[in-house]
Amino acid sequence: MTVENIGTPEIAERLKHIIAEQLDVNIRLEDIQDNLPFFEGGLGLDSVAIMEFITLIEENFGFQFEDEELNLKPFENIGVLAGFVAGKLQTASAAGGSDA
């Protein structure tokens, strides 16, 4: 299965697994809800964890964040971020994807 062909719910699940299994934080998969904020009052991720998360997203989904996309808006919660990633994958797929 290519990442360009997965939907937002599958992306949300993959993001949850990245947080629980690859990110250097002590958060269990079952504690991550789609609408739970990433920062205070939610998962409690700090700026270092978010930067690591961005790198893991880029590696797992095969795209790069543009400088202007690196703001708090896509990182509101899993649901918002999954929609953002789906849009990036759709754009990449429409543009012809990678040269691989």
C-alpha cells in the first residue's frame, strides 16, 4: 500500500502509532484521541518532541513540510494533522509523486 492511497482515518492511526512507538515520549497508544491537543491540556508535547514528530512524519509519509507550514495550525490535534497530511499526500500524488 502506498501512502498516497490511504485515507485520513488510516493516517490518524499511523500518527498515533508514531507518537506511541517512535517518538521519545511516555504516551500509550490508547491514551491518544483524535481531538486531544498535542500541547498543554492534552498530550503535553513540548517543542523538542514536536520537532522530532515532524521529522518522523516526513520519514514515514515521504514528504517535506514547507517552512510556511511549520506553525501551530496543523498541530492542533491528531484529526487536524491527519487531514493536513492527507492533503499533502494528495497534492504529491496529483503532481506525480516521487521519482522512486
